[in-house]
Amino acid sequence: MQTKRRSKTKPEASNPARELGENYIFWCRKCNIPLLDESCGICKETGFRIELSQPGDVRFSSRHEKSIINNLLLNSFGAAFPDGKLILLNKIPGEDKTDEIIVDGLRFGILRFDMKELAFKLDLVVEGASALIQAGIETKLVKISSKGRHLSGKTIDGGEVLECSDDIRKGDTVLVMSKNLSGFGVSLKDSIELKNPGKSLRIKKIESKKAFFLSRLAPMDEVIRANAPHMKRLVKDAVNTIRGIANQKDFRDSPVYVSFSGGKDSLATLDITRSALKNVKVFFANTGIEFPETVEFLRQFCRKNSVELIEVNANEAFWENLPIFGPPAKDFRWCCKVCKLAPINIVMEECTRQGRKCLTIDGKRKYESFSRARISPKEENPFIPGQVSVFPIRNWRAIEVWLYIYYRKLEYNPLYDLGFERVGCWLCPAELSAEYYRFKELHPELFARWNEYLLNWAKEHGVSEKFIEHGFWRWKMLPPKMVRLAEELNISTKLKGTKEEFSIAVTGGVSPCKTGGYTMEGKIAGIIPSEALDIANILGENVFSEDLGVLLIRKNNSNVKIFSSGHISVNAGSRDEAISLFENTAKQLSRVKKCTKCGVCLKVCPAGAITIEPKLRISKACTRCGKCIESCVVVKYFDRILPEFTS
């Protein structure tokens, strides 16, 4: 692209003592470098501030993402960014992969994966359109008469079109000029018809403010130098966090592990931890559905750097539990507990057997998701007794993680250069569709195995192949954006019920009982009283009559009766107590039928009352503390496993 020099403007006032987590960065116009502090570490000049859309987890564009952007630019405007041009991407809300594109300190446009066409699209913004026009781009260019009126959002008559390039087709995004104005719009006609009377052009945004590309190409070593003071403070804080917690009285004799997933965050965390402490071990929970590139990179990195790697493998746990739970979803991540928590327990046993706590240094960051937005420096893992997790880079943004990796010249997972923003399991429902279809290109055999399962599952549940193709399987309960998409594509999202091995439903509601209190009736399928006896001790004192075919469970002044006919009856002192006891009973019965044998409940039970071989049983030693309930994946996702159940 041709470039012109920017006019000098006074930088906006800003607070040099920027707090971590603010949604902005700075840009040095002289060096053409993004800054994480207000002052450039090379030229010492003050940068101007760029406000970022939330959450502000800005990052460097990968080679693959640059290639996508340049191909879209070439197809639309016959131009592309030169090699070496620094491009930042800032993740913003959208249907799927959606990123603000920042180039030369400009908001150039938005790169998004279109869930209708299952392809990448480039949406210009006014700064990007203006910069293209000022760079002399004449492809898909329209010159109009402004007539001194407000034009943004207006539709232009063909009589107001003064000139247009001959490469415009109906529906194209076009560059728009008018005297001192520049912007972009959408053509409603082909070039040959644009000047004819009638609606010809819809102006999206146009303004008098000019934007220009910068000619200087800054190498990465200069970007590192410019941000060195900022990064030194971040690293120092991270090291102090690790050392401070590790030196606390409770942890002085505790072994220290780094949770290494093969991703960028855990890579930076591992390197920082190794500089902060000695005798650090690494554990990797291999779910059995990890990207092949991740497993190879992780093992090779540890071998080259003499890092002791403890790899625990879930093997076929995912596939073995798939018939029970069905495909995982963003709001139904049963796979994480089955494939990660159970193997991790094996590593933690070394500590818990000796009554010590175990420190795990983890690379979670608050920018990754809303659920992680309030990460504290350390947390006790509620599902793994004795494990205390430390999060030294919790306040770091992606760009800061990458700057650290580049500065330290660390080898990193090759998937990042191949178009993946995050690396995890290759069939993870949290994976973006853009990355899912990229995975299809890289590993067609693995994709075919999973896609075949999904298509069979879709057929069984009465939904179309389009339901799978457009990613609706990733949710149990579709968010509004996906509901709208389904309506636009005319795809039915109503799943046909299948015959369940186990089910429970309310039949009689809640009503006053003649003998006092309230009663609630229900119907159970797929379980008999003798099986329910295995879990009865957690509900209360119990007795089973094989002759009568009934199990009676008493809790305080309430009771539950389960009959071999499939009838269940609950009696309690109040309406709310009856509902609560019925629902809790349903959850515990679900544990009997859906137990994954992950073993998490064994670790949290203080009374040693639980066994899972050959099947789940809770003995009379149970104190009903509830800790095993809190850690159980079946209970956690009860409403997803039995969506038809309502109390």
C-alpha cells in the first residue's frame, strides 16, 4: 500500500500510572510501535491512547491471520499489507471469531467468521476506509456529491454519484469520497448502473477526519525494547507472587508443580516459575483428545529444557463416557471433570497422603472468560483436596504473554501460527467454529471421526446436518445470538427425545398430606430400589424390604419411599422441604446410574465412605457433609443430563 506521513497532533492526556486491566493501549507514532505504558522505551516520546473494546485482550496477529486479512483485502481492494507490517487483533463479542484489527495505531476494521457462510469476512470501519483512500486505493471507489448534508447512514441516489470504478458489483463494500469526506458504504447496483437514477449506494459511515498509514515497519525486537520497562515490572510482580506464597509457612515443605497445557499462558508461567523457584515439576493432564501438535510440542519442550514432566493420561475416558453424557457443550462441560480432574488427582495423591498441601502454579488469566474475571492470587481447588493454585499472570493480557515469549525466545506451540487463538482439546465445544474448521483442514481423519458421531447423534435426535455444520451442538441451551442464527438459516433446533436408560419425573406435584406435612409424587424408570440403596446413606437413615420391593429413607421428620414399580413418594414438613428433598433424591439416584468413576468424590470424602468399584456405593460411614455432591460432575450437570426433569 502507498503511505503518507501523518500530520502531527497532540497526544491525548492519560494517566502514566496505568492500572493493569484498563481497556486501552498506547501507540508511538515515531517508532510505529504499540505501547503498554504511555512512554516509549526507545524514543521516550509519549504515545497516543487507543481505547479498546472489552475485554481488551489484545494480541499480535498470527501469520495465518495476516494471510486471511491480506487475502480479503486483495479480493476487495486489490491491496495488501506489506510483509513486516505489525497487526494487532483485539477480541470482541460476536457470533464466532471476531476481532478488531489495529494497524499503525488505527482501528482498521473487523475480522469475523461468518456463521451463515462459514467463511471469514472483513468489515471496514471509517478509519480504515479513510486510510485506504489516502493511500491512493482506486479499486471499488465511489466519488459522490455531498451537497452539504449529513451522509452517514443515508442512501444515495444515482444522480449524486460523480465517478465510480468499473469493478463494483451489487452488495460490495466500497470506498466513498466526497470533497473533504471519506468513508465506506455498500453498493446497491453494479458499476454500470450506479450513476442511474434510483437508490444506488448506502453510506455506512463517512467523516472529514483523515487517517493515514505509517510507512515505518517496526521489527519485533524494537517492540520488545519499547515495552521493556513495563514487562520488567510485570515479571517482577509475577515472581514475587510465586515466591511469596511458596515461602508461606503452610507451603514451605510442599512440592510445587506447574500446570502445563502446551498453551502460551502456561508456557510463560512455567518459564517464570523456573526463574523464581528450584525443583519445579510439571504435570500435563492428557485428555486423550489433545491436538497432536500440542502433545509433541509439550514433550519436546520439557525434554530440551530438562524439565521433569509428569504426564497423566485419561486415555479413552472421553469416548467411554460419550454414550452416557452425549456431546459436551459450552454449558455442559462434563468432559473437563472426567478427562482432567480424575487424572490430576493421581498427581496430587503424593501430597495428600502425607497431609501436606500442594502448590500448583497455573497460567489462568482474567481476560480469558467472564468466569475467570475475578481470579485471586491463590485459590484452593474445591474439587481436589490439598491443591492450592497460584495465578501469577492473572492480570496479563495476551500481548504481554507474547512479548514475554518473544523476549525469552521460547519455542511455542505451532498451532498459534496456524490460526488458533487458544489450544485445548481438538473437539472442545468452547473452540470457535473458525478454529474448528481450521482443525478440519489440518487433521481430516480426526475431524471425520468426531463429525460422524455428531451426524449420527443429530439423526437420532431429529435435527439436520446443518444443525451440526453451523455449530448448534455446542450448547444445551442456545444463547440469543444462536437462536437468531437458526431462525435466519431456517434450522430447527428442537431435539427429539430418546429413550433414556434412567429418567425421573414429577407426576403428582406438591400437595398437603392427610397424615401431616406435604407430599410429592414421581415416576422413575431404569432403576430399582436395590440399586437406589447404594446411594441411600447420603440421603438419610434407610431400610430396604426386598419382599415388599420398597426402600424407605428417613431424614429428620421427612421421608422418601422408592417402590419397585417405579413410583417415588416424598413426605416433608413444608412445601419447600418436599421439593428440595425430591430434587436431591433425583440427583443422588442420577449419580448411581451415570457415575463416570472419575474418583473425584473419593478424594473429597473425609469419612472414606465412598467406593466406585465395581459400582458407586456410599456406606453408613457417610456423615452427609455434602462435599462429594459439590465435586460430582453428574450432580453439577444434572439439569443437562435429565433436561426433562422439573420439580
